[in-house]
Amino acid sequence: TWPLDAKWPVFAGHFPGAPVLPGAVLIDWAVQQLAQATGLSFDCAQAKFPRAAQPGDVLQLRIAPSATGFAFVISSDEAGAVIVASGVLTARSA
């Protein structure tokens, strides 16, 4: 899980008055978590952002093997029903 602190500076500039966590930060979190678990490097092959991650959200990350790499889903609820990002991570070639 990852609680999003409303005081985090990234929210001040993205976007003033309506803060959201940039999609690149969400992807980086998924990539870093999978890299830490496997010892490999990954790239994002595909991503969707159906809902913005906002200050105060507590994000959940789920990763599972898929036909083309590893599928990830980031949700803002424990049940995984409110998806803020999803996609596919692929291992980086050496």
C-alpha cells in the first residue's frame, strides 16, 4: 500500500486547485516494486489511467504474470474496485 500525503510537493504543481498524482509516478512505483521483487529491470509497455489518484488516497498495487509480461493494477480502495492505473510491464532486455 502507499498512502498519498496531501503535503507531498508533487501535488502543488500538478495541478494547482485540483491536485492529482502524475501517471508517470504511478508507473514508476509499479516498476520499482516489481524490480525489487524480481531483481530485474522493467519498462511499461501499456498503461491506462481511468481515475486520478488524489491526495489522501491509499493506493493498493497488484501485479500478476500475464502473456506479455506482468499485468499491474493500482487501485485506491482495498477491494480493488476503484482503479487509478493499470497496464503491462515487460522485462528490459540485457
